[in-house]
Amino acid sequence: MDYFPPFAVMGTHNLSDQALNDYKNYYGKLIDVLQSNLSLKDIESKSFINDIPQLNSL
């Protein structure tokens, strides 16, 4: 079985409500990307799934 890297939100105890809401929206975009045709090659070299190019282009 192949596992995806984690979705990381660092320092959550210091984030504002707005920042937490932004991460919530970012996670929703991740779910959309995962439902598309994402391949393991797109993420195999990433430490965190947050770093995939498909997420950063949204």
C-alpha cells in the first residue's frame, strides 16, 4: 500500500480563527485535487501533501 504524505498545519495553537478558516478551505481544495487524476509521482518527493503543485495553482 502506498501512503500519501500528511496534510500539515503547524502551530495551530497560535493561529487566528481566520487562519484556521483559510486552512479549512485549503483542505477542501486538497480533497478536490485528490478526486481528480492525481498520481503518486506528483507527490512521492513531497514531505507534506500541502506542497503539491496542483494545490498551489488553485
